[in-house]
Amino acid sequence: MSAHPACTPTIRSSIFTILKDVRALLLDQQSADGSWRYLLQGSVMPNCYAILTETLFPPAHSELVESLATAIERRQLPNGGFELYPGQCGDFSTTLEAYMALRLAGRAYHHPVVVGAREFLAAVGESHLSNLTRVTLAALGVIAWHAVPSLPPEVMLLPGKAPFSLYDLASYSRVHMPAIMLLSALEARRDFPMVEEIRELIPPHHGEISPACHPLFRPAHWLIRCKPSIGKLSWAIGVRKRAVEACRRFICERLEADGTLGSYLLSTIFSMLALTALGRSADRTLVSTMKQGLRSFLFELDGELHMQPCTSTVWDTALNVALLRNLGVEDTHEAISQGVSWLLGREITTFPDLWQHSPGMRGSAWGFQAVNRFYPDVDDTCAVLCAIDGLEGPLSSRAASSFDRGVDWVFHMQNKDGGFSAFDVNSSKAILEHLPFNDMRRAMIDPSSADMTGRTLAFLSLLADGRAALANRRAIAWLDGNQERCGAWWGRWGISYLYGTWAALLGYGAAGIREGDSQAVARGCRWLRSVQNPDGGWGESCQSDLAGHFVPRSPSTPSQTAWALEGLLAAGFRPQNDPSVKRGVEFLLQTYQPGAGWKETYPTGAAFAGRLYLVYHNYRNLWPAMALLRASREGEFPIDLMPL
């Protein structure tokens, strides 16, 4: 079906105007140091932990605490609870954390917000208490440590080549574990003024020993009961002391320059609690530095103060540089030069954790956060490499060298099964997902996923590198073998089936495989068209991540609409001959607000299932602009943005 001829000039003109406007918006949003910094927004949980940190590690900044508490209050639901994502009726752990934070911030016991939260907690029938919340409650003396399933610190003494070691866990979980193991081994308890008050809010069964989750780990239930005796024996023979020192050494050796651990909020807070529990005077200054480092995560937007779970600065900067170059901003423009210079300064060349399993790992890479020396990931590395590929001007030589090193690293990160994961290579011991500590699903290991494999395939397909052909064939085979029965692909780091299907189709398209060439691509496209909303766009609920199947959401979301559009465009569909693509383009054109961009407040980023979903405040403009740019290039209304 062809588009109405009269529509073509209007669409072309609209896309041209919008892309010029987005270009101006992005240039205006660049920071003085060359980076782009946007709020990475989750639930109220990060604000709650920021208040906890301020009060547990005095002196507390009273104005900061009040601002964080006010932001928490504004997000309370009518039923008194606090949600993980919009549309959820409330979450027990998140509401309990909000209750504690508000009380610590000075809200009275009979304050309406506090009363509402207390009533919600009392009304929840089947409450789920997150294991990360359990760690916090145990460290505060609210529940006993035997109610917290955790690994023994002796795990730290096992080498990377052992049948099981800390390095078999995904990096984003690994950085949390040494502190949790330390706290549990020491049975640490901080002075906390509301122990009895909080204890009364928790059903008694949450204070009992947690059961093992998998038949293989049923003996762990018995071991937890014997944990005190085992610990005493380990102390007596000197093993526990060595293990404790190994935990502390891991924490101290991997601290960033700003004092954070892995540039994550909770890993840093748990490490502060663990070092304090050890009681060494040498660590007091270190803990103070860590507290200051966490304050760098604070972000004010529209008069509200937010604590971020981490920062996303490398990711946002790399994507924006690449988009601006595609929108006609020349490489010699100050914005591009400063952005590329900032990115090149974040190149990571040492991989102490990855070397445990891959001692031959070479090259260099990039991480997600503004400050990150040890934990790069494939997605950010590919994003940076796309941003600096073929760069001209004064930075060209430096960028070319970094590009070559980055490409080497990406090839090393392909898993044995042919797919790609985010942070780790061959992190696929599925049994570890059933460790008693893991109650979030997909948190213990980092296996291949469709979003990572598809996006990496899309990057590798651009390379004139002899290694790429074999790598691409293996990646395509992985995608062929991991498609859902409905035709979609599930994505790990975005919500969820739209994200995975988009990335997979991008990869196929970059490799030259279109809808008519592959049954997998054809099924993926049929699925995308079948879930399009009546308004012409696409939307998906965070509930998909928990339900294990697609849960639609309406009204449509600009970023998710862009993903679906790009997937169809990559597969060979065009606005002039496909009604779904044309309606999707029109949805983006009609919802754009000149000078402000698209409006989007729904979280489309995934972190941990059932615990943390993310609003990337750059996504609302970035991905729609990318989709419209692709539509203009591959449709019958090409545009030519004047160089800037």
C-alpha cells in the first residue's frame, strides 16, 4: 500500500523541522565538560537509601534530607503505598523503605503520609520482602541475620578457575556481595532508633530462616541453621579471618576515585556499613569519602531532588554524539570535539574481574557511568565506538587508536554460544540464578540476550574486519535459536519484548537480512505489527518483565514506538508501502512539542526484575529522532540537514 502522494511533502517537512529542533535541543543540553548528563530515575528507593545514608553516617545535611523526603512524599499512591513503576498498585519493600526514610527525615508517627504507608503495609496480604531490603533491616538490627540468605565470606578465597567463585556471578551482583558477606559474617548491627516500630510492620515469617529456592540448594537451608557454628569453627581455624580480609581488600581495591564502589548506590552503602562494622580507624576517612561520592549521584529536575541508582553519562554522551554527527553536526564542531574528548578520557584498559576467567582479554572498553575504572560493558563500548568511528579533525588519530582497541575487546566478549551479554563473558551457569539470595530473577549471571546480541551484531556488521564474518554468523545463529514462540525476542536491559525485538531486527538488518530473507525476521515483523496500538504507536508495560509475556500499554510511548519503527525499517518495510510504519511515523510527528521534544515519563529501562525499572530522560528524544532519521533516509522523503 503506497502513501497518499499529498502526504509526502508534509511528512518530509515535518521530519526536517523536528530533526533540526532536536539537534538544537541536544546541543543546548550539553554540559560544560563535553558530556550529556540526564536524570536516571527509578522508584523512590534510591531517595530512601540516600536519607538512610545521611542519617546513619553523620553529620546529616538537613536541607538535603528534607528535599529527598519531599520528593518521596509526592510519589505516594492514593492507597498509601509506593510503586516500582506507574500502574503498579504498590510494592511492600519499597513502601517499607519509604516509611523508614520519611520517619528518619522527621515525619511524625501520625503524619498523614506515614499513616498511609503504615496502612498499606498492614493491608498487603502476601507481602514480599526483597533480599536487598532484608540486608538493610538486618544491618539495622530489625531482623536477625539468619533471615538473610547470603554466601559465606570464604567464597572470597576461591580462585576464578574454581568450580564456583565470586567471579561466576554477574559484575552488577558481584560488587554487592563482599560487603553483604562481611555484614553477615560479623552479624553487624547499627544503632537504629526505630527497631521495634519497623519490626511491627513486618509479618513474623520474614524473620524466619529463608528457604532454599532450588532442590540442589535445599542443603543450604540446613547450613543456614548451622551458620553460627560453622562461623565459629572458621574463625577458630583462621579461615574466616582470611575471608574477612579478602572481602575488605576487594572493596578497597575497587573503589572509584570518588569513593563509590562500581559507581552503584547500594554496593557503596553496603560497603560503608561493612567497613564501619569492622571498626578500623583507617576506614573512617574512607567511609566519609564514600558518602561524598554518593552525593555526586544527586540530580535536581523540575524542582525535585533525586538520588540516582547510578549515572548513565557515558551511555547518554555516546548516543548523543553519534546522533548529532548523523544530524549534520561536523566533527570539528566544538560540541563533537568536547563530547569525543570526554569519552576518550573514560577508556578502560584494566579488567581485574574479567581477567579471572579470560586472562587473555585485551583491548579497551567503556562503562556506563561517568566514573568507572573496572566494569565496562559491551553496549556502552559499541555506543562509544559508533560515536568515534571515522572521526575527522584534531582528535582523529587518538580516536582511531581507541577504536581499534575497543573493537578487539568486543570480539573477545562474544560468548561460546554465539551471543553477547552486557558485562561478562560466558557467565552462563544457570543454576546460580537459583541461589537462595536471588529473589529478583536474572540477577546472578549475565548470559547472552537478544538486545545485546542484536545491537552488537549491528555494530560488527559495519566493520571491514575479517573477524566480523564468523562473529556475525554465530550471533545470527543465536538470534535464530532464541526467538520467542510469538515471534518476539525478549530484551534484558529495556522493556522488554519491544526492546529485544527492535535490537534483534536491527542486527539482522545491518547484516543484510530482510523480512523476505528470514523466517525469524518475518515472524518478528508480524509480531510487531500485531501489537501496534490504535493511536499508531507502540507501548509495553514493565509488567512484561515479571509476567514473562508481552503486556501492552496505552497510550503509546515515544521511545518504544521508535524501537518498533526502527525494527520494521531495518527489516525492509517503508512508510510509503506499509501502513504500520506510516502510522508509527505519524504518531511521532503528531506528539512532538516544538522546543520541548516528546513527553515521556514511563520507565522503559530495565535493571532488576521486580526491584528497579528506569526512566532514561534522554530516551524520549534520542530514539524517536533516530527512527525519524532512518525513516527519512530509507523512505521516499529524504531530507538533507545542512551541516552545522
